[in-house]
Amino acid sequence: MRGEGSLGFSDFIRVLGGVEGRARAEDRAALRRRSALDTACAREWRVGTRKESSMLRIYPVILAFVEEVAPLIGRIARHDPDLARQLRRASASVALNTAEGMYARGRQRAACYNVALREMSESHAALEVAVRLRYVAPLPEALERRVAHIIGTLVRLSFPRQGAG
């Protein structure tokens, strides 16, 4: 039996719903204010930092890698559709995780770059397997250099040095 001051379950839900409704309205208002900000100004303070500028330089290199690998995926698919799918997913994931890392903060940023690094290693391994199985010709030297450049940059981004000394 309820006392005069206690709420029943339906009363509790009604009160909670009112509080949540107000919170959702406040969240929507805050989102509208944030979306009205000039994003170019918000990004400007980071321009010139070493990590951000290396990330911005590596992203087009990653996209060029994805573009260069695309025709190889088709050739690999004729022999081994599973390997081709794995290469397609891994190479796309490199670009996607790198892009995600651009806007992440703190440990999450390094974690995104680390996932991109592992996916890049997987992409390279899939290409090497395809070459060894003679699905495709040996990789051009320019592609090998691009892979090494991407992996090297992602290693530096994944494992940033802590303060000196």
C-alpha cells in the first residue's frame, strides 16, 4: 500500500519522461548552436601542429593507395573472392580510420591511427599473398614505397612520443 507522498510506477514514468523531454530539447538547442559555428575557424588553431600536418599530408597518400589497389582487387577476385573482399575492406578501413582519427582527441586519436596501421598491414599482407599465389604480378616499386610511407607515418601517429626525458 502506498503512502500519500509516494509515487506509483506510472507516476514515476510520467515524471521521468518530462525530465528527459526537457533534456532532449536542451540537447537539440545546443546542437543547433554548435552547427552554426564556422568550422574553418574551429580548425584553424590546430594548423601548424606537427601531428596534424603530417596527418593531413598522409591522407591523400592513403586515398591514392586505395585507388591504385582497386584494379588489383578485381584481378584477385577472379582467383580468390575472399582474399579480394578482405583486401577491399582492409584498404578502405585504412582511409576511414585515419579520417576518424583526424577529429578524435587524446587516446582515441592514437587508437584510430593504430587500427588504420593494422588494417594497412593487413592490406599489404593480402597483396603479398596475391603476388605469391600468382594472382597478380609483383607490386610496382612505387606502390611498395607508398605502402612503406603510409605504414611509417601511421606508426608515428599510433605511438606518439611522450614528453622528453
